[in-house]
Amino acid sequence: MLNLLESLLSKQDPEQPHSILTRLVVSFCIGFAIIVLYGFYGLCAGIVTYLLGVELLGLPQKWAFYPVVLGFLSGAWMSVRHLRDYWRNFGNGDS
């Protein structure tokens, strides 16, 4: 996937706006990377919550899923913010 992105951006003239294909590929990479990153943070927090909350304090098991869900929701929100920034400010041909 990075090779595709690299080849698209290497052929792109910085003075010209990005093509729709380039914008879609870059948008997919941004969204995927941020959701995976925040999902990993949520998974790590879920493991800690399970070990400390469920095993040590005796909380219900569903408490371990809350950080994972929160991580993916935060990732989706942050990816929307970054995608909005990309579509508004980058690849417009004015660099």
C-alpha cells in the first residue's frame, strides 16, 4: 500500500491539485493508520482494565471492553478530523 502511495505522490506535480485517486488513497491511508493506532491504545487499556479491574477488583468482565470500544471510537473521530484537514488544506496545488 505504501508503494502505491509513493508512486502516486512521486508522479504528482506539487503545483497541481491532487487527482481524486490520489486523494482517495491518501485518505484511506490516513484513516486506516489512525484507527489502527487508537485501536491499539484501546486494546492496551482494555488489557490493563482487565488485569486490574476484573481480576484484582472483581468488576464485571464487560468493563474490559469499554476501553477498546472507546479507543476505536476515538480513532474514528480523530481520523475524521485529520481527513477534514487533509481535504481542506493539502493537495490543492498551492504549495
